[in-house]
Amino acid sequence: VQLQASGGGLVQAGGSLTLACTDSGRAFTDYIVAWFRQPPGKERNFVASVGWGGGSTYKEDSVRGRFTISRDNAKNTVYLQMSSLKPEDTAVYYCAALQYGKHVSNEYDAGSYDFWGQGTQVTVSS
């Protein structure tokens, strides 16, 4: 698995961005793919994940209804559509992959994920 995150940028509050995470490997459907974000000076936190069939999980109430995670297995790509962006959404966004069958105690924990993209900066101005 080799993940490449893209799509970040500078946007005004209320705007939208779509992030993409593309895997150049061959076993994309063997993995749950998640987005994490790390605001300046803070820890990296789980945002959302998506299974091979498209089933999604969101942890933070603050992103529910504003962020949508999806995947296109034919393109080996996972998307994070973000709308109604707020300054507090400013962070480096990382995608990560967790192999199906791996036993983890907490899917929301960054330490549970084996593969990471390089991160893409999202800055929301007020």
C-alpha cells in the first residue's frame, strides 16, 4: 500500500474542498481507509473511515453532515468531501489504511493504522 493524499488548500469559511487519497498498490480493497487530521500543536485525530463496500464511520459530531467519505475501488481512491468549512477545520489531513483482519482495540486510534499518506494542508480562513 502506498498512499498519496491530495486536494488540500486555502479556502474561506463556508467553502468546500474535496481531498483524495490514492493507493498505488494492488490490494486496495483489503483495507479500511481513514482520514485523520492534526491541527497545529495538537494531536492527530480520527475524522472518518470507509470500508471496501462503502460503509462509513464518523467519530466527531462536528463533521457529521458536513464531511462525506467515499471510495472508488476502480480508481483505488478514497475521497473526503468537506463542505461548510470552519476555521477550526484547519489542519493537516492524513489518510491511512488498516488491513482487514488485523485485530485492533480502537479503530479511532492512529496507532492502529499501518500505512499513511504524506498529509495535505487544509487552511480555512475566517
